[in-house]
Amino acid sequence: MMPIKLLSNYSTFAVLSGKRLASTKSNVNIGNQMKILNNDKKYQQVLELFDQFNEKNISQCSNWIIIQALKACTEIRDVQGGLKIHNLISSRLKYDPYVLPSLIHFYMQCGDVSRAESLFNTSTNKTLPIYGAMMKGYIKNNLAKKAVNLFKDVQNPDLIAIVLLFKACAELGTSEALNLVKTVASNISQNFHSSPYVLTSLIDAFMKCGDVKNAELVFQTSTKNVLSIYGAMMKGYIVNNMPNKAITLFNEIHDPDEVTVTLFFNACAQLGTDKELNLVKTVASNISQSFHSASNVLTSLLDAYMKCSDVTSAELVFQTKTKKTVSMYGAMMKGYIVNNMPNKAIALFNVINDPDKVIVTLFFNACAQLGTNKELNLVKTVASNISQNFHSSPYVLTSLIDAFMKCGDVASAESVFRASRNKTLAMYAAMMTGFNKHELTEKTIQIFNEIDHYDFYGKNQTKNDFNLLFNIKNDCYEANIIIYLCLIKSLAQIGMLDTAKSFVQCIPNICLSDHRIQNALVDMWGKVDSVDEAKQVFENISQPDHIAYTAMVNSYGLNGMGIEAVEFFRKMPKEHNRESTYVCVLNACSHSGLVDEARSIFNNIQMKTEIIYTTMVDCLSRVADFEEAQELIEKFERDHAPSVIMYTALLSGARNDKNSKLAQDIVDRMHKLFPDFKNSLVSASILLANVYASSGAMEKTTDIKIQLHTSGAKKKVGLSLTEVDGKILKFRAHDRSYPQSDELYAEVDRISKELIEYGHKYDASWIIRPIESDETIESVLCGHSERLAIAANFMFNRKPKRIQITKNLRVCGDCHRATKLIALIRQCKIVVRDANRIHHFHPNGQCSCQDHF
């Protein structure tokens, strides 16, 4: 006897071959044939069969046939086919509760929410399946809030409606959603609590709303812990950064499936230690062989190996698989990037025939990691050749912007950003990060001001609403954190206290309680001359980490509070000491002349790195203890290659001490040791010229200046920022581009005359370029950018109480002496942050650095 399945296939073939369509076949038979074809994913054949049947009379088509036809249209996203069916049956839809859910589902899956809503609104008989189709569609289209609101209209929700509600709440992840989950879970029929579907979605909702305890309670009280429930718990632990709990739970599962094995590998990847690597290897060698052909399992296995730093094992698994999926290529590329092997990621990209958006995104990330002109050209080539629909992907565009920025092509990044119609917060963040990297802080602020209120708080919501609705698991929250971190960094770079205060006020309270924001604020307040604000933020951090402690030490040190920095350092927990912490506290000692304290700290550091040695050399050199400084360099060089920054620190001290012989010896040695370090050698020559000039050897100074000039070496142009009447003004050295330039230089002249009257003598040793015929020593030094910034403040306000300036270079000795005198003459506090520290020039004519600069 011929098997039933074979008979069915034979009859289907007969129909599709078009030999005949038996008129005697019932609607049921046609519908069943269409269902079989749908199950076999032969969707086009389903539609061909439907067309043949309804040619005679659509009124004869049963609901069963129409539902199968709509399913086929949905699966292949045949919009025109679905519209055609809709038009054919439009007259009966209003009263038909059976076909309507399928048609709504079709529109929702195709992204046409408005048509689905129109059908729902015109329906006179709204059944549970219709509500279910709408809720599922809203979730699919990232409109979970609408799904939640719709659920409230359902009179007697069934199991499916409750599951969909929990899914919608999980998508929202807010405290409001969590409260709704708790309310519904406590009120639903007891028999629902025995459904694994309900329990799985309930646990998932609790986990994604950050309520791990309630999820665990549901799991522990459940008598039917099926694999899907274990999976929801494991996934929840991973989402809530509790991978150890996910691993422990996995060990309780007797017969794990692909999903739980995949989650186990994900948990191990999140930890990324040798212990987890061994666990991964053990499980990988013991799981069913069929798992090794499952793409999702292999992808997570590759990811786990890569994040546990076992690149070799990942490559071995990848190379032994003949059928490589795009997701596996993605895991390998991402792994290479994580392990600082971007060249391998780029090479792998070149063998992929049809890269998807994820692969292209990873390619741009790899190029960004290298950041050279070669990679910039690759980025431009790929960007111009990828499918046009990729250019509408926020992930692709964000990584493209980041790649352009990190490869130094700011203009191309701006072009991509401006051309995008749907800008996401991640794209804004990429732009702001890039501008900060290239010290274009005014553009960072400009981009921040362009972000729509909607993007931050949601439509028609205030800052207070944001504080209530967003919790720590919300993706939008994370995007906002990145935006605010970029903003705070730019404010720190600008260095203006009033500007910082005005922008910090717009940060929502929930973000202000985030430890990353708090750490950034401690750093920022210290850099804008507000140690008290930095201290207040630090004291409000519940569990300060090494970043917070280091930022606080640096805040004290930058502002000339060396003793406070040392005291704070000695009180902080030893486990938070890092290289950066030691550097900051030694710098604080260096800038306050606390040599004995620096020696004590340095001698107790177990692992002394190059930068730690350099900071100690700098500290000794500033007090002219050159013998000990050179002994320290010799000690370092016994086990390490010579360090150019160490010699530069020593030379800087020789310049301060006007020790021309030592300075010349250091420069000669630097030329011998570091012949290829052109920029460092130019800086060394400038310092040497300063030394000779300060000791009166003008002939040697002139020779060095001529050599620098003829070699084409260019000194970095001085740039100063200041804030006047709420506006940030920027001045370059000898800047004549300012609209009120004549008035500005008139004020410069007034200040200069006052300085001379008070006995100031301009020091030519700080001029390291030839003086032009139309210049004088006075005009050159008075043209320094910070002098112009000071003059601008007095031009707009004759008696300011406080002036604040940020300068990109170190303040020269002449400007330092002049600014002390200006503060005294004009009885005004002047705060200048230069490349090294913050100088507080007080109205008594003293500076906080006590001339340790």
C-alpha cells in the first residue's frame, strides 16, 4: 500500500503541474494541500494553487484556504499578494473573526502597522486571536508600549495574551512594566502557573526588568522546570551580569539542548577567564555530535574561545567546518578585534562572498582599530560598494562614522552623519567621541545641542519622566549614558566652570547616579577648577572603584593641592592602586615640590613601569636633583630600552634650572638614542634654546632657532579658550581674526603698560623663533594666546572677579610672571589650565603652583 505522505505529495504535484484541477475537491482538501506546502516552505506554490482555485469564484474560498494563502504571503513578505487577497475578501472582513488575525499578522510582519490598526479598529467582533495578532505585531515592530496598552482592553485574557504581555513588558524593561508584570502574575488563574510558556515568559520579564529575585522565586516554586525555563533563567543571569549563576544552573540540567548549551558558552564568554575556558573545552568535547553542526552553538563556542583569549582553539573549530555561516564569520571577526588582531578580521572579511550588515559593521570596527590611511582607503572602498539599504542601518552608519573619525577623516564622518535621515543616539555618540578625539570640543557641544528632546526622554516626556521610566537595563538608558559621558569629557577638555555647571544641570538624576557618570564628573570637576564639587560627587559614590579614586587624586594634584592628594592616596584602599593612580599622586608631588613624599611612594610601588619612572624623574628634576634623577634613569635602563619621555622630563628640569651644560648633554644623548623621534627632538631643541637664552648665550640660541626654521620644524600653535558672558571664545597666538581685534589689542597694550609700570621685564628667552622686523620682544610675548584671552575678559568687563582660561600648551615663564602681576594689579583671580596643571593666580600676586611649573 502506498504511504499516505507519498499520496499527498503525488496529489500536490498533480495539482501544481496544471494537468487538471478536480472540481469535486472540497475546500478542505485544497486547504490541506496548501498547509502541506507551507510546512515544506514551498510558499510560492501555495500562492499558485490559491490563484488557480480563486479564479472561478473567491466567494467559494473557505477561511482555511485564505488563511493558508496569507501565511505564504507573510513568510515571503509578498506585500502585493497580501494586498490582492485583502481586496478580494474586503467585504466580509468586518464580521469575520477567523481570517482577520491572519491578515493583521501579515501587515504587522511586513511593517505596515497603520493598516493592521485600521483593520483592528473597524472590526466589530474582536476575539482573543485578533488581540493576540495585534499585540504580537506591536512587539515585532518595537511598539511594546502599545501592546501593553492593548492588553488592558482584553476582558478575559487567555494564555497567549498573557505570554505576549510578559514579552512586551520584557521589551520595555522599565519599573512601570515590572509593576504591571507583578500585578498580572498575582491575579491570573492558578492553572496558568503550570504552563511552561507562561512561566518562561514571566521569568524573562522579571529578568529583563532587573528583578532577579522574583525570577528566582518563580523558578524555585515551579514544579515543571522544562528546558525553556532553564534557558530563560540562564539568559536572565547573563543579561544581569551574573554569568556564574548561569553556569551553576547549567550544571543542574541533565540533558541540555542547543539553546542551553549556547547560553552556557555565552556565560563563559562573559567571564573570559582560564577557569571558564577549561569549562568550555570540557562541555564542547562532551556534547552531542549533532550540536557541532548547529550554527548557533558553533557561533557561541567561537565567541567563548575568543573572549577567553584562546584564538587558536577558535581558529581550529572554524577551519574544520566545511559549512561556515555568516554568524560564524562574525564571531571570528569580532574575536579578532577583541584580541587586537584587526588585520586578521579584515583578511577574513575579504573571503566572505555576501557580507551582511553585522559583518560590514565589524569590518569598519577593525579598520577603526588600526586607524591608518591604508584602512581609511579600505573603509571608503567598502562604503561606496555596499548595498544601498546598508546605508539606512544605524549599526552600519555608526561604525562607519567611528571608522572615519579614528582614521582621521572628520569631514567624511560629518558627511555621513548629515546625510542620514534617521539619526540614532549611537550615531550622535560616535560623532561626539570623534570630535573629542580630535579636540574639536565646540563641535561636540554643538552636536549635543542638536539632539532632539525625543531622543533623550521619549516623546512628550520631561526629565523627571525619564528618571521614573528608565531603569538600568534599558538600551535607551545605555545610549544616553554614552552621550553624557562624551559631553562630560568635552566639558573637561574645555575647562570652563560655568559652562560645565550649565550642562550638568540637564543630566537626569538617574544618570547622575550611574557610577560611570560619577567617575567622569569627579574628573571633570577637577579639571574645571572645582575640587569641592569633585569631592562632593566622590563622597556620593556608593562603592568607589579605582577610576573614582584616581580621578580624585588627580583633581587635588592638578589644582596644586599636593598635600591633600598624598593624604587621600594614603587613605584609599590599596586594592584600588593602579599605574594611573601612582602617576597621578607622583605628579601631584612633582607640581607641589613634595620630593620626600614622592620618594616614599615610589619606593613602595611593587611594579614600576616606564611612565612611573618618568614621573619620578620629573619630580626630581623639578627640584634640580639631577644626580638622583639620572641614577633612576640608569637603573631603568639596566632592564629596559631607553625612554625618550624620561630624557625629556630630565631636560625640562634642566631648562627650569637654566643648566645649559646638562641640557646640551641630554640633547646630544637624545639625538644618539632616538634619531627617529623627530617630534621629540624638535621639542628638545626648543627646550635647549630656552636654556641658552635664559643663561645669556644668545648666539647659540639663534643658531638653534635658525636650524629649526630651516629644517621646517613647526612649533605647535598656542591656543587658549575663555568664557565671557556665557560664550566660549578661542584665541590663537597673535590672533587678528577676532571681530573686535583693534579693541582687543588696545587692551593688551594697556595691560602691558601697567606691567612695565609695576616693574615687569619681558624675558626674550621664552621666544624660540626669529623676531620679525616689525616685532619687538614685548609684542611677541604679549601676543601669546593666554594674554589675548585675559585681555578679552577685561575688554568686556572692566572689573571681573574671576577669569578662567584653558591653554593647549604649557604656560611660558614670562606669561606666568606676567599673569601673577596682572592678578595683583587688577585684583582679580585668574585660573589658567595649561598642558600640565591648573594655575590659580590670586589677587595677592601669588600662584598656587608656588612656581613649581
